[in-house]
Amino acid sequence: MFDQPLPDAARHAWQAYNAMDATRQRHFLVLQGLEAKYKKYGSASESEQALLARLLRDHDEQVARFKRAIGELARTDAAANAALIEYIGALNAALGPFQPATDEAGPGS
């Protein structure tokens, strides 16, 4: 699976997926940082809130871009679409063990 290139037709959707993942990571990085910073007291400043809102808008835009790209790929090349979906699933499964541990109790515990 990982030694085979994605079909050329899937490249645009793959790039959109990567952009979506990058914006998700940035948003969560700042969100987690703010939660840690203000866990005991205080709240995010206006500029911190504005940054977080901007990162969420950026992510929402990339989600929409990926949805359009994957939808178009499904309409135009079902085999490339299936290959991309399979690759994304396999990649996420392979990366699972490398994900940092999370606090099971959640924020505010």
C-alpha cells in the first residue's frame, strides 16, 4: 500500500486533505495551549481569541475544499477515489500508535 504512488487523478484531493490536516493541527495546537495556559484561572485575550477564530475559519475553508475535491474525484474517477480513501485510512491507522497520549478525563479536569 505505502510503496505504491497515488493515481495522478487523486493528487488534488490528496493536497486538499493535507491542507485540511495542517489547519486542524494548528487549530488544536493553539486550543490546547490556551486551555493549558488558562486551566486554573484567567481567559484568553482578545488577540488569542482572534487567532483561534482565524485558525478555525482556515480549517473550515480547507474542509470545504477537501469535500469539493473528493466529491469531484468520486464523480470523475471512482478507482482513484477508492485508492485515495484506502490510502488515507491505512495512513491514519499506521500513524495511530505514534499519536501522543491524551488526557482521558478531558479539559478542565
